Amino acid sequence: MIRALVGVLCMASACSSAGGASGTVPGFIPKSSPPVHRIVEASAAQPRLAVQGDTVDVAFDGGRLLATTVGPAIPASGLSPGPPTTPVTFYVTLADASTSLPIDPSSFTITDQLRQLHHPRVVSQSGAPPTTLRPGQKVTLELHDEVPVGGGEVHWAPEGELIVAWDFAAEVD
């Protein structure tokens, strides 16, 4: 007990002697620089969980492309009390395909924090989504659904197998 108390006192004095003013990180804690604008690699053999905004280099049997998901966009916020569910829109951008790759709207699903599976309505900015992404083409898909407030994941299983999921939080307060 005395050793533990001495250890706590030593740590407290190290914090104050390390030049850490109130509200700042003490100098003895290492600084980290998380990578920004990183590209995560994913394939059926190595599926990945990414955070919204991360670009994922998705490898298929027949080629590869870059995929980025942003969202959810929520029409109303600052509600009190918050509703149990909210409409959401996710924007999935597919680009830089190495070869023509099929786009199947049913390959996109959403799992909410209650582990309920949602099949979002998928459209492109020009209406119906294209059925194929060609080399040099860039398309942004919109995934629309209503989910419980809280966390979840947007999944993409383009060849029937989950390759990438993006983590999200749907908050309205």
C-alpha cells in the first residue's frame, strides 16, 4: 500500500515538474502523429474496417479501385430529446478502377448498433446507379436509410464477400 502511494506521489510530481500546465499534455508523454490521407488496402482475403473518410484500395479478382465513404449526413440535429431513429445518407465514391468492374447496389448494407441489417436505397447523383465502373470513371453513390441513433457500419461486399466496412456514428443531439 505504501509503495503504491509513493508511486502515485512520484507520478504526480513528475507531471507537475514536466512543465505540464493545467489542461496541457505533460512533456513525458510521447507525441504521436496519426497518419492522415492514408489509403487502407482491402481484399476478400484481407477485409478491412475503415473509418468514414478513409480511402480504401479495394482489390477484386479482376482488378482494383479506390473507394471512400463519407457520412452519415443527417437532416436534423440538436433535437432534445433525441429520436430513437434518424434518416441517414452516406456518400460512397468509387474511382480509379484498373478495369471495368460491376456495381451492384445490393452489395451495400448497413449494420446498426443493435446488429440489425439494413438494405439502403442506392442512387447516384444522376439517378439510377451505373451497373459498371469503367477505368477513368468516378461515381458517387448515395446510400439512404433510416437507422437507430448510435453507431454502426456501412458494408460493401462487391463479389458476395465482405471486403470493406466503414464505421460510423449517427448522432442527432
